Amino acid sequence: MKKILSVFSAVLLAFAAGCSDKGLNSSGKIDPSRIGVCSWSWRVDMKNVERLMDEAGVKGVHLALGPFIAPDERHGSAEGEEAWKRVKELVESGKWKVMSTMIGTVGEDYTTLETIKKTGGIVPDQHWKANQAIITKGAQLTKELGCNYMSLHAGFLDESDPVAYKKYVERVTWMRDEAAKYGVMVIFESGQETAEHLASFMKKVPGVGINFDPANMILYAMGKPIEAIKLLMPWIVQVHVKDACYTKTPGTWGTEVPWCDGQVGGKAFVAELEKMGYKGNYVVEREAGNNRANDIKLAVERLVK
């Protein structure tokens, strides 16, 4: 345990050192060096991700590793050795800054709230062994890129079932320890649970972080993002820039919309984070709509202007 916590402390120190001289620019907006884009949001192959990143003028990337490990289409189709070599070249040259990586899990079904609750993350027993292999490979590739953070949707916290909850904690502990072997911290995508439940869980497994997604709280109807960050700030390592509107039909998904067009309260949300001393990155994610490139560029503009 001491070894794991020491790795955790070292990662946090590296994170702080890398961001300590950054913040709001002279106009009061976010410094461009803190802004990235999720590679899967473009919905194109890696070669075209490079082109679109150039066009958007963004260097930061939340890189999906699925195309190089276990393609799930949601985060991209299969990519070969040449694509991986090119990614490493982009990173080594300084053209790209990998802010974090992303892995998917086997068998996720986002059709309804109920289907993802049953199939999401590390919860399904039948996929745990395969997911362990993905986690290990993901940590190895993350290390290759010189990155400290690997994110994933871990699945629903079910505190109503003590046996399932105990198993969930054990699996997250295993993930934490496995990733730490490679100097990598696991960070969990938030949203499918309330801030109170997530904070309670985070205290049980020290050494993991949160990739806070404000839109997910709205899409899953799990609370108000600005209130949530006040409780979860001690664990927030990275933030997704994504917006949404609450559903009008309980039990169904909310609706994702472009940044600052929904109910996150984009400008107030960012202002609150900065007021609380957040020093991490803002990574644009767009998973809906048919004009994603423009929506991503709009989000970047609204962060920096």
C-alpha cells in the first residue's frame, strides 16, 4: 500500500509541476495550453485526427487506446502499427500533448440507461478477465507515451448490493495497483452516480482520480455539476468540456448539446473550477450531433475568447 500511495503522490506532484505556471490568460479565459480534444470525438481515423487537430489549432489530446487494443467503434476502429508509430512521433516532436489516454471495456451497451447499467465498465463478471488484459495493455501504452493518466468508464456503483459493491472495490483496487506498476494513475469518468456516492467511494480506494464530465451528470440525471465539483475537487484530475440538457422523461437519457448551449452553465462552471484552484486541463468531448468538427472548434473558442 505504501508503494502505491508513493506512486500516487509522485504523479500528483508531476501533475502540479506541469500546470503550476498555467491558468487564466490575460483576458481572463483559459490558457490554450490547458485545452485538449478527445480523439474519438472527431469520428475519423488517426490520420484525419491529426489533420483536424491541426485545423482546430489544438495540441492537447485525450487519446483513445481502443483502436490499438480492442476496437469498440465507439472510440474508433482498429488502427495498425503505422498509426501507433505516427502517434508516438507526434508526441515526441511536441506536436501533440497527450493529456490522458482512454480505454474502453468489453460489451458496453448504451442503448438505454438500464442496458449501460448492466453492461458498463468492470461490472460484468463474464468480461472481467478480458477487461484485465485491456487495462494492463492500456497502462503499458500510456507509459510508452510518457503520460501519467489513463481514464475509463468503470461502471455503476451499486451500494445497495454489498456483495457486488465489495467486488467493485476489489476490482478498482486491482486496476489501481496494476496501472501503478507503469507509473500510471487510473482516473474514472464521472456522471453515472451522484457526487455524494462517488466521494464516498473515492475515500475507499486512495490513489485513483476523477475525470469529471459535467454533461454526464445531466445525461444520467445525477445532480448539478457546479455543486458536484465542490464535493469532488480533491480527486478531480481532468475535466471534460461537454454540455447537455436534462431529460423531460424520467428514466431516459438527457440530450447532449454544444458547449455553453446546455444546462451545465459552462462559463460559471469553469469560473467555479478556477476559483477553487483547479490547475488541470479542459478536454473537449463531443459524442452527439452531425457537425462535430465545428462544435469542437466552437467549444475551444468559448474557452479561450
